[in-house]
Amino acid sequence: MPVERWGLAVADFFPKNEDLQVGVLGATSSVGSCLLPMLVEAEWKVIAFSRKSLKPFDDKVEWRRIVSPADVAESAAVRSERQVSDSAVLPPADDENIPFWICLGPIWALPDYFAAFDAQGARRVVVVSSTSRFTKDDSTDPEEQAVALRIADAEARVQEWAESRGVEWVILRPTLIYGLGRDKNITEIARFIRRFGFFPLFGNANGLRQPVHVADVAGACLAALQIPSAANRVYNISGGEILAYRDMVARVFSALGRHPRLPTVPLWLFRLAVMLLRRLPRYRHWSTAMAERMNRDMTFNHAEAVRDLAFKPGKFMLSAGDVEV
């Protein structure tokens, strides 16, 4: 997605003699795959971090591998010498600083990198969180409640760390992310439809949704990185269209070239189906709470992101690539 869509130019926000170097954690995520080309086009020097050794997609992006405990498990003596903790760490910098960061991985893992940010002289950190901290906080599933608590706690820790060091922070909270066939939402629905030919609904399934495409989330990250007035703020990043859960699933059928088959099932039957499906690794994370949320509105106003970040999310339109599994 061209940077021009966001009306942004690096020169508008930073002096030309400043080192425009940005580190990206979670660079191999779906959002990262959209964001890296945007950063390159916007003339940032990009250092992408990954737990895997990857072939660079662009010679303007430098890839570095995150060090995990397994990488330094040769012996206790070596671990002591390197002073490596049990958490993943960033490789040491070669006489350089990375003043800007975009963090796309699970927000609760971010505190593991605070020391590295300090060492790199971090000045602004953009963090992708989730509206799940609100939509799952009263879930009937204890695991989902725990996720909501972890997100809320991590957001607080990010703000506390940043403010204690004079580092600017921006937290983005996307709604249901989809796109590129790599998300855990629309792609999972598409996979279920391909396998079984239908998708079960509980009740009317009229709960409202605002799916947001990965490219729109990536564009918001770029804007949050570059716009000074975004510092120390939290933004909802929701989609440009509101539709019922039932209609959202029907569009997945259409994108797959299939007629919607949406049987309504009672909750007891849904519970039984989930219990059986969870025996399969692919559906291990399913719960009856998912069914209950089908009738719950999960929309978020993104007016502040429009105002401050020139956020312009598209409607929920699925391409063939968005439903590939």
C-alpha cells in the first residue's frame, strides 16, 4: 500500500540530518509484511528482528535474529558469561543506536525488551495491542479473561517504563484483524468452511463487528511512528465498515465462491461441538465464549485515529489472498 495514502513524508516530521533508523519486532507477522515496504518507501532505515533466520525481501531491510534461551544453552558458564536471561533478547548493536521502534508481537512479551530499548537509546516506541482487553475481560472462558488481563497489565507496564525514561509511546488497539490469509480470525472461518462446508452460528449472530485489514493497521503504525502529536496516546484502530457477525461470515463464503450455509445451533450443541473440535490441534483454542460473542457488539470508535493519524480504514472487502489457507 503506497505511503501516499497516508499523506505522510518523513521530511515533514524529522530533520534531514537525523538518523531515521527504526527497529521492528514481529517483522514476520502479517502486519509486518505490509509495514516493511511502507517504511522503506518512507525512507526509513529498517532493522527487522525475527526469531528465525530469513532471506531478506529487500536489500534496504536489514534482518537480525532474536536470541532465544535455546541459542545460549551450551553451558551454564557460557550463559553466565553472556549474562543471558530466560527471555528472548535482541542481539547487540554494532556501535549504533535504534531510536525508534515498532512492536508487532504479543504486547505481554514487550517487557522482556525494555533493557534492550534502554541500551539502544529508544526515543519513541509504537506498540500494537488489542481491543481484546475490553471484549474478553468479562468472558465466560477463564483463559480469555487471563488474556485480557495480560494485555491490560502489559499496556500499563509499557507506559510506566516509557514515562520513567522520557520515551515517547504510542499504543494502537486494533479490532478483529484480517488479511493475507494469515490472521487467526477470518482465515480460521475460511478454513472451517472449506473443511466442513458450513459455519455454525449461535442465536441470531447479530453482534456487530469492525474487521480491519492488516494493511490499514500497518499504515496506522507508520503514522504513529512519524507524527509528533501522537506521542503518549492510545488509539483504537477499527475497520471502516460495521456489520453483523452473520453478515461477516457470509462474506467469507462469497469470497470462497460458495453459497452461505449458516445453521443456527443451540448453545448446548455448540458446547458439544466445541468439546469435540478441541481434540483437533487446529481448533484447540475454540471455546463456547466464541459463540456467546457472536451476539455481542464489539465496535470501537476510531475518530481520534482519523484526526491524529490520518487513519482511513477500508471497508470489509475480501480478496482471494485474504481467504487462502
